[in-house]
Amino acid sequence: MVEQLYKNIDGNYNEALSRMQNDERIIKYLKFFIEDTSYEELKNAMNCNDTKNAFIAAHTLKGVCKNMAFTSLSSVAQEITEYLREDNYEKALEIFPEVTKKYNLVIDQIKKII
């Protein structure tokens, strides 16, 4: 069940398992991920052209995704983080739909198992 979730989201189940020890613990942190507000903060900041707070939110999202071994989402979160670090709002805005798509996929898949 959890391993399939990681396949569906292009994540790294083995990395998550090595970090969190077992599926029960992974599920515990999947529940925490759903409650994490960094994506919503990123979305709000992007809608307001607030690159400073968008950077903070993107950086937080990137870290959470890396810790959870959400490889695909982490990668695109890292990309938007770097554009925002460079104060390149236009490039960040271009990639934001991909962040949203991958984030929504992760959330949808998590909701299927918890």
C-alpha cells in the first residue's frame, strides 16, 4: 500500500523506509504532510508576487519533500526555490503549475491510504 503510493508519485520508497523504519511510521508522517501549510503559503505568496515569502515557503516544501522521499515533488520544489532565490519570479511562475500538479498528486495518493 505505502510502497505503491511511492511508485504512483515517483518517490523513493526505500529511502523513506530506511529513514522511517516501517510503513506505520511512514503513514504517520504522511498524515503530517497533509497538514503542512508550506504549499498553501507558497501559493498565496506567488499569487501576491511576494518573492520573499514564496522563497521561504518553497524552501520549506522542498525540505519536507526531501525528508519524505517525494523525489519528483522535491525536485520541482527545489527548482522553484532556486528561481525564487535568484529573485526570478517569472521563471518561478512558469514552473509553479508543475509544483501544483505534483503536490496535488501526492495529496490525492495520501488520501487514498489514510
